[in-house]
Amino acid sequence: MTRGRRFDAVIFDMDGVLVDSEPLHFETTARLLADFGVRFTAQENDQFVGWTDGAMFNVLVDRHHLAVSPDDLAAQRVALMRERISQGVPRMPGVPDVLRRVAADGYRLAIASSATPALIRDVVHALAVESLFATLVSSEEVARGKPAPDVFLEAANRLAVPAARCVVVEDSRNGLLAAKAAGMACAAIPCATTRHQDFHEADWRLHSLTELPTVLS
């Protein structure tokens, strides 16, 4: 713990915070469902921002009466996403400079994402920021996905930092609710996909990641 400082760790969501991947998630999901005659709309997609693939496809298979397992759809979408990531990822403003600055200021950094472990590793590698993060946590590694707090609590546990000493950076309401349920402060940075969502419980609402160092100071 650093004397005179409110936080010791910063836990980042990944999609929509570090990389502009929410449109890719929507595109790949729509592409998969189109093969089954389902038109997946942006409005329907909004419900699932911040969910794990498994949880999302469990709902969609039941809702649209699809003759395929949720696990098969999830695996297919991960494969499509990994292929896209291998071609490069669209970085959000402030990446990687803000990450390097926050790490240099002595904060411990983690990623806590609803993406699969493989996708998280792929993105971190594509951004060339592996050395900045003490741990990477997927919602698939905990009992419940966002808006439950499990993934953030697991990140804090791995960092050995109390929840009250962590600030979460999120772009979705599900992520915000998870952070608050974990007893953590939250800086909300809505992306284009989530800008219309309700973030009134956030401790800060920022326009971009470049404002984060000011919040932390």
C-alpha cells in the first residue's frame, strides 16, 4: 500500500476499453447465427455486452430454438475472433501509453474480462503489453460472469490487493455492476456500443482512457 494514495491496483476490462473489439464480437456472432437463419440485431447484442460466450449462447440457442449446442457456437466464435485478432487489433485511444504510465506510477495492473483466456492472451500479445500486467483473468475461470463480481474479486486476490484498494475500468453496465458488487471503485469509459447505457453508479465517467491518470492522481 502506498501512503497517501487511494488505490494500489487498476483492473481493466478488455473489450471496448483496451481494444475496439465490440463491433467484431457483434459481427462474428451475427455471422454465426445467420447460418441458422437468425438475424442477430444490434439491439439484441446490447443485452450480452460483458457476458461470457457460454452464457450468451445458452440464451440464444434457447431463444431461437437452434439445433446446435451453445458450446459449439462458442468455440466457433472464439475461432473467428482469434483469426481476426491475428490480423491486428484496433487499439482504443491511450493504449499502450496510459498503461505504461499507470504501471510506472507503481500501480499493479490486471485484466478481468468476459473473453476466453485464449482471446485475452492473444489481445495482450497483439498489443505488446504482456509485461505490464501482473495477471489476466477470464470470467470462464470463475463461477459466475459479470454482472456478478467474481472475476474482479479473483483479480484482486491474485494481485494480493484488497478490493477497496482497486479501481476498475469498464465500458459496460454489466461490468460496472460487477465492479460495484465487488466493492471496488469504477471508472466508466463507454464505447460506441455502450454509450447509451446507464452508468450513474460509476465513480467517474470518462471520455477516454487518456483521462485515467488524472483520476488516479
